[in-house]
Amino acid sequence: MVPATGLGSDVSVKLLNTKKNNMKNWYEKLFENYSEQYDKEVFTKGTKGECDFIEKEINYNKTLNIVDIGCGTGRHAIELTLRGYHVTGIDLSENQLKKARQKAEQLGLKIDFIKMDAREISFKRKFDLALMICEGAFPLMETDEMNFQIIQGIANTLKPGSKLIMTTLNGLFPIYNSINEFHQQDNIDANGTATYLSDAFDLMTFRDYNATTFTDDEGVEHTIECNERYYIPPEISWLLKSAGFEKVEIFGARLGAFSRNDKLSIRDFEMLIVAGKQLQE
């Protein structure tokens, strides 16, 4: 956390700002001024390989209308647009979207980047493919009900017979492995980006409570208390099928190398899900 300094009115202003910040959810705090730093994160380096998988899953059909949910700074949306696809990106963070728009403009690309809460997706049967990669929205919400709202919203925005490709945290991993040990390697490779310290993993709720320390784009260091929901495969299948998805396939998610050949295991921190929406509603 940034220590308060100064006297009198300066202290009052800082206390007021702290109070305002505390009213925000942790994922809002993290991404309100973290676009430049975000693009330096280790997990953002697999974009091209991940888009290779996405293209293969849709048989390279460039007529499809794609929505990237929790698009962040637009890495998948931009890469797919460069390859000739039509993509719309949505995200809750205006800071992340601003960066996405800047990157697209520099490349001469026209991409709709829209500020929208993933729990309140307003499109109806508009898209042929939905992407939600690297925990862009799900499963960061405060409750299971809110996380399900995202899944239901995605189902509503997809046309019958269309597809969802997403990744999420693998609930099998923390049962058999240390989340802190996993993040230690990330911290070694972080090179000044965010680091994580898990305080507790709750087996009753499958939520990891952790302290995330990061330096924002203005060079100010913050530590925020986060909690993320891990899901086990049967839960994901049930959630998706309850929302109207018919076929749900789950694989291990490898950074930059998504593949149907990778059977999900206890060693996979994330799982890759490919779900097909029902042909009839």
C-alpha cells in the first residue's frame, strides 16, 4: 500500500480517496490504472498460439461474428482482427479499453471495444463465437450466482449452434498443489509486474484468498486483497449445461499452446473449455 504522508487537508484527501477505493471490488481496483503494466505480464505472451487454436476450432471461418468477453487490452481481439476476423471486445475497465483502442488504431484496425459488465451483457443471439480467456471476467465475481450470470449472459448472446471457448481456474490444482509455489515461478519471471501471495484456500467454497501486489502505470505500488473462485470440471459442465450449452469439453490449458491433446490433470493451473450451444432453444 502507498503510505499516507503530509498533514492537514492532504491527509483528509488521501483518506477520502482510500475510502472511495475501498468501495470498489478488487478486480476494479486492479484494472483501473494497469494497462501498460498488464501487457508486460507473463500470461499475456501466449496470444498468437492461443489464436491458432481458436482459428482451428472455427475451421478458419472468417464470416463468423466473435465477441471477446473481458478483452482487457485487446490482445486476442486485435490478433484475430489482424487475421481477418470480425471481433467485438467488451470489458469493465475503461483504462484497459483505452489501451486496446490505442493499439488497434496504431495498427489501422477498426474494432468495437465496448465498456460493459459481463454480468449484464445486452446482446441477444448476435454472435457465432464467444471467447473468455485468462479469467477476463469469470470466475472473479463475489458470488457463484454472479459468476453464473456471466455464463447465462454468454449463452444469451450466442446464436443457436455456436461455440464458447474459455479458460478458468482448475479446482483440482489447489487440492494437490501449493498455489504459492506455483506463483513463485511467476514472481521470478514477473520483472516488476504483479506478484501474488495466497493467504488461504477455502475447501468449502473453493475460493483462494490472496494478496496481490502490483505497480500501476504511474509507478505507484499497491497491495489489494483478492479472492478467486476455482471450479472443478463437473461444476463447469453443470453451469454451462444449465445455461443452454449442449456439449462441454474440458482440457488442460497451456500458455500459448491450447490443444485438445492435453487431458486435464491436477498439474494444470487452468482448464480450457470448449462448449457448444444447443441448436434449438
